[in-house]
Amino acid sequence: MEFTVQQIADLLQGTIEGDSNAKVSTLAKIEEARQGALAFLSNAKYEPFLYTTQASAIIVSDKLELKKPVAPTLIRVADPYTSFSVLLQYYQTALLASKTGVEEPCFIGTGSQIGSGHYRGAFSYIGNNCKIGENVRIFPQVYIGDNVQIGANTTIFAGAKLYTNTVVGSHCTIHAGAVLGSDGFGFAPQPDGSYKAIPQIGNVLLEDHVSIGANTTIDCATMGSTIIRRGSKIDNLVQIAHNVEIGTDTVIAAQAGISGSTKIGNQCVIAGQVGIVGHISIADKTTVGAQSGVSKSVKESGTIIQGSPAFDYKQNLRAMTVFRKLPELQRELENLKDKS
């Protein structure tokens, strides 16, 4: 696809310095860009590349003051990083829009409905009595069980599995290998020491604009729903257990695990490899640092915690400083004992 700088500036509501008719056909990093590429500059440490890059056009801040002349055409915007993200989204949407029609072989069950403009890849399977909206894209080898509902403009990438009764909103993205609706980890201990499976009869509910990363698993509820609220973004390799509720616009990084029936608030940030126990609540706008273990509820909005067990971030840093000095403190203590 080829665009003029003017078309891009119109999309981003930016102003142009240079040739508005210059054409770009690809996106690239500023340090690697070649002729015909569009790049962006948002981090000051990359500014030297602005004067050496071969890119045809660069998205820059409207506050940037040039230190010397530049060869590329500039598109000035309020926030280059956000603007470039908008452009990437537009580019990806255009690529996905090229995927239409039905590849063979694939299967759709009795009583299922699917809206116009959809794409179904080869070897995809749709069960009975499903309701699927317009412009949904279902890539090869996707499995969709009975009674599943999927909103308009949602994309489900190759190999994802949606179990029976799963509900997915509009404008969602489910990446390759994700599993939605598998049984929650529920087993009742028996007198003889064995375990008996507890039937999991609930479902998974994703509201609109939710993103689920590759190979992430979200268990169905024992009863009711495991819920991911509007706008939340879940990274790859995350485990979300039965009856968990994730609030709006919360982000969860890779390899985090959330145990059953825990409630996470709105606009929280859960970093990588965090473990959260079950049946607790995490207040809105909480940030949990990487590799933390959260063992009790967080009640105050905006709290930042770190460590295992996790506690206040600044206190954790001070504790780590003391911890690193323990060998030295031990030697000083032993010296004092010897002198006494």
C-alpha cells in the first residue's frame, strides 16, 4: 500500500514541513528506515538519527526544535508515539480488511448465524447456535463451540479455542493459541485422599475492545461468568482462573497468574510473572511490580506494590537495600560480639 504524506497528515491531523506529495509504502524504525519508509521520533536519544535517516517522512513532535536541516518530510503532531500507534492500527486494519470470504474446508453448525463481510479460514470450526457479528475474522484452525456469541469487527487468530457459551464483544482481538472457557481448576478433596472434579458450568465474558494474547488461558466460571471488562489488554501466557473479574482498561503482562474469584479493579497495571491468590480484591489503578506475590486485598486506589509477599513499593525498595547489606551487617555484629 502506498500513501502520500498529505494523506497521512490528514489522518493524524498533523502539519507538514516539506514535500506533501512524497510517497511512503512501508513503516520502519528511524535508525533503519530507507527511501519510501515512514518513521517516527518520540524519544530524545534517537534524535541524532533524524539528521541521517534515509526515511521519506518522519512523524515528530510539534514542539521539536531542529538543530540542523533534515532531508525527510516532517509531519508534526502533538504526540508522535500515539500518532504512530494510530497509524500502525490503521495499517493493520487495512491488512485484515483484505481477508474476506470462506476458505475450504471449514464447518459451521446448525442454527449458527454470521454477519456480512466476515472471513473464515481453512479448517475453522463453528458449532451450533452461534451468533457472530459483521466483519469478524476467524483464522485457520480456530475452534468455536456451541452457543458462542462474537461481536462485530472482532479478530480471532489461528488456533484459538472458544469453548461453549463463551461471549466475546465487538472490536476484540484474540491471538493465536488462546483458550477461553476451559474448566476452572476445581477439585473437592475426598476422605481417601483423592480429588473429585467439581463441574464448571459457567462461561467466559469479554466486553468490547478487549485484547487477549497468544497462549493465554481464561477459565470458565464454576457458576456465572469469568469477566474481562471493556478495554482491558491481556498479554501472552497469562492464566486467569474461574470467576475472576478484571476491570476496565486494566493491563496484565506475560506469565502473570490470577487465582479463582479474585476481583481486579479498573485501570490497574499487573507486571510480568505476578502471582495473585484467590478470593481477594485489588483496588482501581493499582500497580503491581514484576514477580510480585499478592496475598491479600489492596483496598486503596492508586497503590503501588512490589515483592513477595507484595507490599508498598517504596518500603520494598528500602527493605531490599537493607537486605543487600545483611552480610556486612552480620560481620559488624560478629565483630561487636568479639569485642564484648
